[in-house]
Amino acid sequence: MTLRGIAPTAASGGTVTSVQVAAASTAGVTFSGGPVTTSGTITASADLGYLGVPQNSQSAPYTCVLGDAGKHIYMASAGAFTIPANGSVAYTVGTAITFVNLGSSSTIPITSDTMYLAGTGATGTRTLAQYGVATALKVASTTWIISGTGLT
């Protein structure tokens, strides 16, 4: 196994058991040559992962696409945000899509999958008020749960 940008600090039987990232390393850390398993505490800096929620700005009724996973869909005018059926766009379980509505009232219909309103369990199309924000979370292959402010 090749480890670049880090220095092994302990080994046992040919296995590196702990490492330390060089503080001045600008090359990053690269693991190659096999699977990497971890245990114990892993500490990350603010440089890892998303620091924001990327935006997809729309000005007309919009049907979400696979690339919208983890983004927020911004609607500046009235329109519908549609979440397609799993048979059309197979988002992975755990996908979150946030809807931001600055236009007049918009709807969030879902095709043949089931979308539950958090707190009530009501199903079906939701309405998102002007200045409302809602997040839909996929919890099973054809099941979403949605919650937010201005959502009915």
C-alpha cells in the first residue's frame, strides 16, 4: 500500500495502525493498493465535504434530475417542482433535495412514489408558500418524507 502525504506512526504485522498527516502537506492524502478500513476517531477539518448547498436556479415548472441530489432548487417565479418516480430517476436512499420558493405559491408533486409530510403523515402533492423552504429526503426506494417552513 502506498501512503502519500502522511507518515505511518505505528505498524503491526505489516499493517499500518496509525498515521499522521503532515501539517505542511499541500499534496493531499492518497491511498492506493487496497481497501482502507478505519476504526476509532476520525477528525476532519472544515475543508472536507460541502460547505454550502449548491443551487439549481429555475424560472418555470421543473422536474428534478439525478444531478439535483444534495442541491437546492431555487424558484424565483410561480411554478411546480416535480420529484420524478423512482422508475424514472433512481435517487439513492438518503438523497436530500431542498426547494426554495421566492415566487408565489408553488406545488411539489411527486409522481408514483409516496411522499409523506413530516409530522402529519399526509401523502400527496404539497404546496410551498412564497418565501417557503422545504427539504425532501428519500428514506426508501419509493418513499420520501418532506418538511419545511411554508409547507402544507
